[in-house]
Amino acid sequence: MSPWVCLNSRTPSYLSDTPLELFSTAKITEYGATVLSRIEDPSYLPYIEPVNVPDRWFERMGDVVGRVLMTAGEGELFRDDIVKLSRTLSALPSREVMKPKENGENCGKIDFRLVLQKDGIHNDPIVDFVVGLPEKQLGSVTKVVVEWLKDGIAPDR
């Protein structure tokens, strides 16, 4: 859900410092620099900044995970990096990432989905729950996340 996939981004969404977002670009840049300054072993970087790894790094992802839901708000700082990473994951061979067929069935090992929320911000669903919105006022991504979790807990319902 709205992953922070590049701690020192320079994308247009990151630099926009949109007033919709919960965080300022300056604060996130400061937090990212703090995290990166404490990385002693460069082999950890792909786990912290997966958007910057070679595409091959994900080739065996299907051996580890079967489902991935990635979300981003159109108004969030991390949007461009999330979309870039989702393109990498979507471009993996079909044996690695499920690609919907015309009839809606999937093939392959991983069910990968990216959901971009109109007017959404970073971690929009968490904000919905913290604020305590009634179900009918929940954001569209919140509903997707809840359904995705339900499907993972009881896939044969």
C-alpha cells in the first residue's frame, strides 16, 4: 500500500510538494537521507529502494510470493516511483506475473495489481480508518485493499 520505493527520488510527483499530501518533500527527503546514511551493507539497498534495481532482480519473485497489491494516490509524492516499479513488475514474463486474459482469468504465478486512486494521498486507506469514516465514505482504494485481504484469507469463498 503506497510503498516508499525510492528514498532519494527526483520524480515530478516527488518534487511537486503537493498540498494534498500528508508529508512535505523536505521532510521525506530528510527521513530518506537518515535511513540511507545508516545502511552499512550495500546489498541491503535493493530491499530499501527496489525501484532502482535491475529488472532481473525480480525474476524469481513468483517462487516467494503469489499476490502483490500496489496502490498509489494520484496526489502522493511517491506516485511516479510506484508506477515505475509497477511497470517493472508488470513486464515480467507471464510465468512470474499474472496478466489478466480477455475473459478475466489469470495465468502465471503472481497476481499483481496496481491501483491508482484519483485524488488519493499516501496511505489513504489508513487515514480512512484512523478518521473512522463510515463504510459508504471510504476511499476507493480502501475498498480494494479490504477485498484483497479478504480474498487472501478466504480465497475460495
